[in-house]
Amino acid sequence: MILSLCSILNLFSISVDRYYAVCQPLKYRTKVNIHVIVIMVLVSWTVPALIPLLEAFKWLGWSNSMFNPFVYGFFYSWFRSAFKMIISGKIFQADLTNIKLH
């Protein structure tokens, strides 16, 4: 995926370069200089490299939200008590305004 996106962005950069060379030949040297070329190359390689990095962060976020209930269940007694009350249905049967979960 990275290489295909790099290839597409490189083709886009070439087409922009050729557009200025053909359609605006007198302004070509002022529009397309070394700074513009460096920016085009950096964009065509950094954008595809950032996409897998963002995917990794998204995966970490999903795995973190997946493991949070297990962490709470193992380390917090109030969470285990509340979970037992919800599963057993006691949450619907009693007045729970002053209940202690510890």
C-alpha cells in the first residue's frame, strides 16, 4: 500500500511539473524550483509513511479499550462488585443509593 501511494503521488508530481512546463513555459522556472521539487518529493514519501503509523495508533487505541475491562476486573474490587450486581440482576431489584461496592 505504501509503495502504490508513493507511486501515485510521484505521478501526480510529474503531472504538475509537466503541466507547468507545457501550459506555462515562461513561468515554469519561477513556479517549479528546487524548493518546490523538494516539497513534492517529501510529500510523496512522508504521507504514505504516516498512514501505517496512524493505523498503528488506531490499533493501539482499540487494543487499549479492549483490555481496560480486564484491567479493572483484576485490580479493582468495586468494579468486580458492580459487575456481579449487573450480571445477577440485583441492580434492578433493590434500592442501591447507599450501597458500598468495596
